[in-house]
Amino acid sequence: MKRVKIVAGVATTLALGLALSACGGGGTGTGTTSAAPGGATGAGGTLYILSGTATEHWDPQRVYVGVNIEAGNRLFTRTLTTFGPVSKDGDQSTLVADAATDTGTASADGKTWKFTLKDGLKWQDGKPVTCEDFKYGISRTFAVDVITGGPNYAIQYLDIPKNADGSSKYAGPYKKTGQDLYDKAVMCDGNTITFKMAKPSGDFNMALTMTAFGAFREDQDQGDKSNFAIFSDGPYMLDGEWTTNKGGTFVRNPNWDPATDTTIRKAYPDKIVWDESLTQETLYERLIANQGDDQNAITFDQAPVTALANVATAEGRYSNVASPYTRYLTPNFKSKVFSNDKAREALALSTDRSAYVTAAGGDQVVKATNSLINPALPAFPNTPLLAGDKGDPAKAKAVLESAGLTLPVKINVAYRKNDTLDKVFAGLKTGWDAAGFQTNLIGIPAEQYYSTLQSPDSASKYDLYWAGWGADFPSASTVIPQLLDSRSQISAGGPGQDYGYFANDAFNAEIDKTAAITDGTAREKAWGQLDTEAVTKYYAVIPLINDQFLFVHGSNVDGAVVNTTFTGYYDLATASVKH
Amino acid sequence: MADSTAVEARDGAVPIAGRTPWQITRARLTRDKVTMVALGAAIFFILLALSAPLMIQAGWIDPYTAHSDLVGGLGSMPIGPAGGVSWAHPMGVEPGTGRDIFSRVIAGLTVSLIVATSAVLLSAVLGTVIGIISGTAGGRIDWFFSRVIDFVLSFPQTLMLIALSTIVIDALQAAMNTDRTAPSMVFMILVMGFFGWPYFARILRGQVLSLKEREFIEAANSLGASRTRIYFTELLPHLWAPILVYSTLIMPQNIATEAALGFLGVGIQPPTPSFGSILNDSVHYATSDPAYFMFPGITLFLVVLSFNLLGDGLRDALDPKADRQ
């Protein structure tokens, strides 16, 4: 995932907090209106979500940002499977059935997956959610010219042939070219949906937690105009319109049956008000001050560096957990400097991660790492740092001198411009310059950052890039191939996510071998080994730090638990407000 | 008849000696205490800015070294009172890195003053030339330049700066083949200089128009003086006063523009400090480390104030109608 993409599967259920879960836990709904669990004292009230980041998409097939995956799934887009809520910050959560009856049955060869839909699933207008709705929703991902921005796992996983240029032969439900190919890959038989995989895929049922695999009603589809036209099959629906940079209000969906959703969404608040007109700093000031309606508020925004000093005053109201994100550097293999193996080694040896940690605000905010894979994943290889926290400029200089380049070696380093990274890179520059480089820092504004990296002309302008990535779901198959497999990433249009144009046939062959391993544990371990190899043998990437998340919530909010397995944000499945 | 220039001393009266305009100006200035203080401050800041690179070389000030031991806790805040003030760091240290703020302010002053002064020079030269030509030529040339002035004055300077910055700086960097500091400074000087000249041109054109009718110009013309001689020998000495005054008045405007650009993230790239980037960062720490904003903010305020007061004082001193003997 890119900088703000989080682990998939966001179930939006608002549950009562731990204190109240003992009594009346989850009503035995009779399938009638009013989804409030009978007897649970936590039901009711208005939950406020304060946001400093404008939502780009609510269309389930276009959502790729962790916040919107979490909120979309827990509020209005159910998926076949999801990761359940947890009771304590940082607990591991397991894959559970959401719209399906179980987490799916795979064939022996791993190439076919079958799911059966639950009975009683309804849309907000009372019509039932059918297998065809899921089939239609997933097919929208293939309309790559209209439905943009979402993950393309459906295109990667399903057994549909590709054109010579790598695009799928199925062009989506609007053009209908190749519709018969799609109909063979995704089949509906009553309530049973069957998927045919292109390759054996042991973790397909984890990919299904992303809202891109959610259902969509064909008669509600307005293409691009559906972006904020939320049509719900979850406990909440949009009241009125969604306005960018202002937000919207969610009210109860009378047609959601809590009996079909006993393990995930508690749906306690009567109303949820999403306010995205604020800035990160303002909303954190308000949360810390904890006055009036802000006592009923939570946020998905990270505490900005500048609010950190005051966060300590919000006793008992803040959560500090590991995030799914890793920040790293990619050397540009097309540049004269970093096509040289020893130059990359020298860079890796002289990278001062302690400067990053200090500039970012201390080790409660970021932690040094030498692995692309995040510590929360089972595949985490915990690769040891090559030269300690601070790096070793002297040793690096010796390596650089043996590289055959004239010192000082000029390098152009691109990073996403903001105050914190300005300081981070000033610190990194000191270490690199001590090793014999001459670092030229170029800060690129956030809106253009990744598009600049992915533009083909950048290969001739920059030698080194900063980047961030988080696993889309808890399998390293969403990390290593996405960042380092040149075959799926590099094209005439640019490097894809392989920003440094790392292209190594031996490495690609090992990726294939690893993906084919059927035993989950062994496969994850193999991904970890590939990670270590990429870092220590090829110097293809230089992992820097893992982000830690720091969130504050209002004093009346209960059950705001950070679900690190599922997106790493407050889980709306269990949140409630005292009233 | 007695010699009219000789004044006889009678009854102890003191002969009145003639004074040149500069002597009159100097007398007025020295009497005006506020302006003298402002002049002293402006000279002090200029000297400080000029000597900053030497001080950095000599190691007296160090805007680049991070001191991670001087910051700590959640947010890497400065350790110690008022943002980490100590004898070694009289203005405290920067949150996140521990860099010395005093050194960064001085280094930032260098950048700000170089950019502002060069831009003023560029504006003054361009504006004077065009103002004189426009004023003396009259007719269609004057009409043309006046429209050009109107056109340039109506352009939104800051927006142009932001929009053009990346493209132009990239091109300059490719041409100059250095890191980004020099091209950024050249870019800002060129743009601020280009947008500043109409201000001068208008004023000087007005002055020239009024001077043009005077007898000494008529006399020079009828004696067959060349254009160049008229411009440089006859007109220019009368124009120094407005040029000087408006230069000192535009200086603070340019300093503020450079700071605003740094604030918006355009302009000088880190780790080179500039007032704009320092203030930009410090605003976020307003509640948790107010000293980080106060020290650079007050310094910038004093610099801008001293140039403003100097300009005002000069204008008063040079104003021929002020009879404050």
C-alpha cells in the first residue's frame, strides 16, 4: 500500500466499550427495524469523527486508503470476510466471516474458492443482497478507466487472461468486453459464489477483506458519480449528501439485521457525524482540550509532531501502537551512481536512523528498522541493522572509495516535503556527506509526490527516493512483489511501485517460488528471507523506520480500540459514546 | 559697486555660509535620533549578514549540526527553559534536531538580505532607466512604458512566484549545475526585481516630468548636450533622493516576501535556513515551544522595522520642503 493505505478489511460496527460489553451483549435482533441491540446500555448518542484529511473516495471499488477501508467496511460496505474487532490496543485479530457463512473453502490445488452468503442480508432500501451484487461489485475493478484509485487484486488474482501489454482482457461491466471471461472466473449459483484463481492462492480470503471485494447494486451504479453516493448494506447509511472538505452524517440503516452481524458490528451510536473541515493541528488541540461535543469524538488522523508535547495531558485517552507502515529509501538503479553496487552499500552503511527517530519526535513516534515487512506481520524477518542505529560513515567512506567513483559523489535525493522530513533529511544528509557523498535534497510537495516518482522522466533526475508502504492485509505477498517484482511493476509508463527500477531475474524467480508455497507459515517465512536478501545482498532498498500510531479520543468515548491487524486505526465496530 | 558675494561683518553678525543639499540632509539626519538608531541597526544587520558565511567557516556559529542530546521526550522537544536557552545556545535549539537557533537566524538573515538587496538593486536600476527614458522621451514611448508599468503592477507577484518556482528553479539548476540554494536565490531575485521596477519607474518618471520643464534642462538642451549627458549629469543628481528613499522602503517588503515564500514551502531548500522556513516550522510549536517562534520572529521584526524607520527618516531628511532648521 502507499503512504496512507492500511491493512484491508474495515468492519464498521460501533460496539459498546469493554465496560459495557458484559451486559446485554449484542441484541438478538428479530430482523425488524431499529438495529439498536435490545438492552445494551451503550446504544445511543452521537459519535463525532474529526478529520483533517479530505476523503477521496467512498466508492467501495475505489477505496485504497486505510481510514476509508476501516470506516467503509464497519459502516456501510460488508465484505465476504473481514478481520474481527479486538478488545485491547494492539491485539491480533483473526479472519472471520462477515457476509459469508464462513471464511471460505479452497480447493486442494488452491485455485478455486467457494463462499456461501448468509441469509437476511439487506440493502438500505430493503432489497436483499445477492450473489450477483457481489459479482457485479468485484467486476467494477476491471473498468480501469472509470473506477480508478482502488487496489487491483481482483485483476491480479482472478483467472482471466491478459493482453500483451499486461492489461486484463475483461474491460469491466460498462464496456462488457470479455464479459464471458469474467463470468467463467466468478460464478454465482443461488447463494454460492465461486472464484477461479489464475495461480494457487492460499491467502485469497484475506484479500477479500478489502472493500474492493464488496457488493454493489447495479441499478445504483452511476460510474464516476457514485464516488460519494453511498448505498449501504451495513448498520449505517448516509443522511443527505457528502460534501468534500466538510463531511457528512451517518444515521442508522433500518434494514440492517444485527442477527446477521453478531461477531463484528455492535453499532451503538445512533448517529455518526464525520467532520473533515479541520486541520490535523486544530483537531488535536480540540481532542486534547476535551470540551463539549469533542468529548464524544475520535479521529483517524495521526497526532502531528507538534502536538506530541501536549498529548501527555490527555491521560488515559491516548493509544500508541505500531502502525502497518514502513518508510524506506530506494536507490535509483538507472542512475549512474546507484547502478554501482558499492555505492549502494556505502549509502546503506552511512544511513543514520537515529536522526530520523529524533526528528520525527522520538521512539514513541517511529522505530528504526531494517526490514520492509512490518513487525506486526508473521513474515517479519527482523533483519539486523548493518551498522547500528547511527550508521558508520567511516566504513562507508572506505567502501565508496573502492567503488571507483570520484569523491565527493553527488546525489539528488527526493522526499515528500514537510517540516518533519526536512529535519529528517538534514540529519541523514550529515551522515551521507561524512561518507563522501554530496547530498542535494529536493523536497517535492505531497500532492505530486508519488506521481513524480512514478513518472518515467524522474529516472534521469533523482538518485534516491524516500517512500512508504504498508501491507494491504497481513500477508507479505502484499509487500515484496508489490515493491520489488519488476515484471508486474515496471512498464513503459513508469516503474509502478518499484520506484528504483530494481530488476533482478534471480530475485523474480524466487518470488514465484515463494508464492507457490502452499503452507502459510512456510510461505511467510520465505517472504521474510526475500526481504532480508533484498536489503543485505542487493541493497535494493534501505528500510528506515516503522511508524507508530498515536491517537487521542474524547473522554466519553468507549471501545475505541486500535485494531492493528485491520488497518491500524480505531475500530468503529466497537466504539460507543456514553450518554 | 561692492562685491555682492562679500558680506561685511557688522556688529558681530556671523557670515552665512552656503550649504550643499547633502550637508543639509546630513544635518537633518543627525538631529533625528530615531533614524540614527535605525541606521545603526540596519548597518549592524547588514554587517552581521555579510559576515555570517565567514563566521560559519570559522566555526563561531553552526546552523547545521544536530544535537540530539539537547532534545528529548515525546516530540523531541528542547530540554531546558525557553526552548533550550543556554550560554552555548542563546536563542535555544530547534525541536526535533537540536540545531542552534541563533546560528540559523543569522544564516537566514544572510539569505534574506542578499535576496532582498539584490532584488532592490535590480528594481532600482531597471526602474530608473525606464523612468528616465519614459519621462524624457514623452509621446508614444512614454505612453507605451506607462502601459507596461500598469500591466506589471497588476500582476499578482506572490502567485506568479509560487506557480513558476519549480519549473524555473529546475531549469536554473540544470544550467548552473549546483545544488538548489543558488538557483532558488537567483529565481527570487529575478522575480522580485522584475515585479519591483514599476514602483521605481513611476516615481522617477514623475520626478523627471517635473524636472524636464526646469530652466537648466532647457539650457543644456539648447547648448546641444547629448542625451547621455542630460540623463547622467543633469537629471540623475536630482533623482538620487527618491531612489535612495524608495530603495530603503522596498527592502522590508522584499524581506517579507522572501519569508512568505519560505513559509509556503517555495524558495530556499533545507538544510539551508531562511527566515521563512524557520517561522513556518515554529508556528506549529506555538503552544508547546513559543520561544522557537519568538526569537526569530522578533529578529525579523527588528530588521524590517529598522529599514522602515530608516526609509522614513531619509525621506523626511531629503524632502526639500521641510524647513526644520
